[in-house]
Amino acid sequence: MSDRLPEDDMGNEEEYLDELPEFRYVRYELDGPVAVVTVDRQEALNALNEDVLVELSLAFGAAEANVDVKALVVTGAGRAFVAGADIAGVNQVEDAFTAREFSLLGQDVCNTLAALPFPTVAAINGFALGGGLELALAADLRVAAPQARLGLPEVTLGIIPGYGGTQRLPRLIGQGRALDLILTGRHVTAEEALQMGLVNRVAEDALAAAVELAKLAARNGPLAIGLAKEAVSRGLDVTLPQGLEIEADLFGLVATSEDMREGTRAFLEKRSPDFKGR
């Protein structure tokens, strides 16, 4: 799913979606330049089973394949964002190899979301627990409704987070705060999540606020967005001097682009830029 289709083949993402199996648990819609991906398995509070994970991966791929998509919002239908991984499925795991594969499948979906070259926002409308919070952590930004509850309760089930929670959460909010949530399994309110930096905003209508935020980011230069995400991601794993080298390299790369010429020219001419992504 990482290779974008040629621009002249992507006049409409429906051509891409026509080649996919019909989604049962995921809705894929467009709101202007924003793809909105909704997990809709309300009878299980949108819990992630294998089918949901596969459909999410396909939906993220459809968004990436469409050059008209400039941002993506992921959310849940009903009372939950995603209440976690499907516990019945976890309970049936019989050996370490199968459990590892189950973990890697969820990690792969989260990695696909994290690697998208445009801004991604999680609209947390309700419960975001376990695998649900891990999915939200893979997005660039998170907007929570006041009633949202977030947490990694895996240890209360005798397991640990397996979709990236032990890695992404400490990188986002620090080791101490992350261990607070991971070792206690407690849920936090949207307000506490905001205070600890787990979410970026709290809004009554999380989905509307997330789409608005996504559209705001989508107006910017797509090359710059993708390279800025790359700089941050790569820089987290190296020393500050090494990270600054990465930043300088990527700055040099984007400074030779048509988008840079257009953006700076538009600023000087006091008009809105018309970015082409090249």
C-alpha cells in the first residue's frame, strides 16, 4: 500500500475502491480533501478483530492511493472510538507464535497509519482503550470528546500492549507518565489526557474538530508535510546532533522543490499558494 498510483490513473478513488472487497466493519468517505475512515462494529464497541484490521489497512491504502486526499481522520461509530482488541480472539491464542503474529498484525496496521505521507488525526469520540488507543497513538494528532476515556488496560487481563503502546506512548508523553497508564491499566478522562499531552485538543464534537484540523493542515505544502513528518519520526531515534543533520538534509531537499518556489512567491505576492506536491 505504500506506493502511490500514478496521478493520471487516479482521477477518482472509486476506481481503486472498486477493486477492493466490500467493507463490513469500516466506512470510507471523503470530506473535501480529507478521507474519513470510521470503524463501525458497534455491537462490540468497535473492537479490533482480524477483519477490522484488514479493512482498516485497505482503507488507509485507498486514501494513500488517491492523490486528491491531503489528510485523513480515523474515528469510531457510536459510543466508542475503538474499545480495544477483540478479547475473545486473544483468549483463543494457544501459543507464543500465534500471539506474536496477532501482535504484528495490529502493529502493521498502526504502522501503515503512521507512515501515511499526509496529516492524520484521530477523532476520539468515546472509549479508546488498548488497541484503540494504540491506533490513535499512530495518528499524528488526537482530538477527544469530553466523554472520551483513554487507557491501556492490558495488564488487567494478564497481557501487555501489543500494537505499539509500550513504544509510542513513552515517546509521546514520557516514560513516567506512560508507565503510570501501562502498569495501572487505569482509564483517564479527556481532560487529563490533554494535560499529559496524550491528546492535542478536547472538543464537544470530536469528529468535526478533527476534520477541521485535518483541513487546516491539508492546505499546506504536501512535500513539506511529508518531510516534516519524516524529520520528526527519524529524529526521535537518534541524538540531537544527528537529528539536526536529518533536518538540514530534508530542508535542503524541500528547498529545491516547485512547492517552495510557489509558497515563497505566494507569500511575497500576498496570495494563497497553489501547491502541486512537487
